[in-house]
Amino acid sequence: MVIQLTTESIAMGRLKELAVKAADVISAHKYVRLVSHNDADGLTSAGIMCRALMRKGIRFHTTIASRLAQDTIDAIKSSVSDGDLVVFCDMGSSHAELIRQIENDVIVIDHHMPVGDSPAKVAVNPHYTGIDGAIYLSASGTTYLVAKEMDPDNVDLAGLAIAGAVGDKQLFESANLHILEEATQAGVVSIKKGLKVGDGDIADVLEYTPEPYLDITGDRKKIHDFLDILGVKGKLSEMPQVDLKKLTSSIALKLAKHASPEAVDAAIGDVYYLEKELVKNVYDFVAILNTCGKLEKAGLALSMCMQDASGVEDARQLTIEYQRSIVAGIKQAEGMLQQGKNIWYLVAKDMDNTGMISSTVVRYMHPEKPCIVTNEVEGIVKVSGRGTRALTAKGLDLSYAMREGALAVGGQGGGHNIASGASIPPGRVQEFIDTVDCIVGQQLGGDAGGKK
């Protein structure tokens, strides 16, 4: 145990050194061109950096992108001047060839597995110090560490880092625990035990919330029957403790039948309240950010991260309707699932929320194999792959599988070992699926052949 703590402290020390270097470079510039990802982690990363820059009096221009591609690089190059600094958050670790096109100084603040040598002036990534960024530190957490080095008073931004980690379904151990403890000590975050969902009337929450995904989710009659048997009703935050315990115990039993162990842990336990942010319940906040990112309303999400309250209620309603559509999509996808030798997969066209669908399948329905969802949209096939921590512990590396599978058919892919994405040409889907199935079989020591 002593050796583990020493190793962890060394890793955090090395990460701090990288954060200091990045903070020094950023603080020396008058203008920053910021680019970040469009999910909850990327949006909170952008929010942290924007607020830190504002406090320093540094001007900035922010772009939120769904992925780092050539068009993003072209937009950056056309909007910077000599001496401007370019900062990437939650992206850039596996795009050396693209970043190398930028003549300005570049900083990458990310948590994805690095691929190749980074051309950035400073690259801050937990993987460089032996911390697994897929599990123990989000991009927003990494950005927060840089912001803290820019000014210690930026500790009040820790709530955004916590939200980003929750959005990426990370564990609050190692580096994330360090940030959480710092946040609670500063009064930035408070913790209560309960059901890890947003607030609201419990019947409504169970109807439209896709996580945890239960056998009653989206079915109002089944929900009412379930709650009537328990004798439970009302708003979650106002529910008596005895009713809350009955509810959480019953949901845990439901999850235990089919879901992965981590899905049970993700549904019940510590609920974080962001005392300095506009939306206090972290699950409400993450849902809003993800909704805005998916619906191309990143400006609304970023404004909330920057304390603009004008759009909060509209964002809440938008999120509820969007979550309803996610639940409907999951129900549709259930009937489309196919089983390979080593993966579950789904081939779709013009389907929304494929990342959420693949995550739901592997977490709540079939945790024994990773899930791959392909979706053809506007002449390109986008792919979402999800696993579980239990599968990665057995050797699963979806980042490698998706990258190699995509390269084999003329596409590109990558991400985390537990969650990854790809883009491939139409007409090559089955070849891609078979390749990934084979690679996953090799990783997990199973059958490396094709589909059943």
C-alpha cells in the first residue's frame, strides 16, 4: 500500500510539472484560440479554460467540435495571427499529423491515449505520468490542474472537473479523488448518498432517464406499478430517507439481474452537488451538457459553464425531451442487435445517440461482450464502441481494435480502451465488424473467427 501511494504521488507530481509548464505558456500569451470536444467532458474543459483566461485578462476564441478533423485545422489556421496560442482540450493526443500543420505554438490538454510523438509545445496528459486517463482523470480534470497553476483561486472551478469526470463515467480514485477532496474541502462540491440520477418527480425521472436503464424505463404503467408496490412517490430531493432506501434497494435488485457490476455502482452511491455552478445536481448538469453538445447547441452549454443563467430552463426542457428520444432509440435498438463471436453489434442508418446505445447495451443488457454500433449518416459510417472495466481488465482495448479495424477499410478511429469511435466508408461495414470481432477475440483470448 505504501508503494502504491508513493507511486501515485510521484505520478501526480509529474502531472503537476506538466500543468505548470502549460500554465506558464498560456499566461504569457495575450490571445488564445481554444478548441474542445462537444461532450460533457469537453464542454466543462472549455468552461474551465475560458473562465481561467477571463480572470487573467487573456482574450480568446473558442470552437467546440465533435471531432478533430482537417476542417477544424483549416478553421484554426484561418483565424489565428502570429503570436497567438492554440489550445486543444479533450482532443489532440492521437492527431499529431493534423496538429503539425499549425505553425503557431500549440498546447494539448487531454486524457486520451497518446499516439506518436506530440508536436505540441506542451502536452498535458495523465497517460504520460502513468495515470490511466480513461478511468482516473478526465480532460476537464486535466484542464482544471492547469487552471489551478494559472491561479490557485481557480479551485472554485473544480465542480466543472467533477462534472466532466462523471460525464466520462470515471472512477473517483487516484487523480479524480485528489480533485474531489480538494473540491469538498473548499466547499465547491458537497456529497449525499442516493440514486445517481437528476432531480425531479421519481415517476418522471424513471420514465425519461436512460441511465440507469431498467426493465421499466420509458414505460409509464410499469413505473407506476413498481412505485405503487414500494409505496414511494414525489420529488427525489424531498423524499424521506426510508423511501429513498427502499427505492435504491429495489433498483439495485433490478440491475443485479442483467447489468454489469459497474452499472450498479454507477446507479447508487455518492451524488455530487456542484455548489458553485448554476445546476447543482451533477447528473442534471451532465445530461444538459451532453444534450446541448449532441444537438449542436454547444454555445448554450458553454454559456452555462461560464455562469450565464439565461438559458438554464430552456436547456432543462430540451434535455428532458432529448432523453425521451434516447430511451425510444434504445428500445428500437434492442430488436436490431446481432451477436458476433466476441462482440454484440448493431448496423444502423440515420440513428441518433449511437454512443449512448452501445454504452447501454454493454452496461445494462449484455456486459459479457463489448458492443459496436455503426451508423451511416450523410455518406459516412460513424462507429461507437463501448466496453466495461471488467472487460478491459481481461485485455480489451477498443482504441486499438477500432483504430486497426478502421484502417483496414480505409477509415480512422481511436479513443479509450473502454470507449472508442471510428469513421469508415460506406459499403465496408461488415468487413470492419469482422475485423474488430477478430481483434477483440485475440485480446480477450476467445474465438478470433468471424460472426456466428
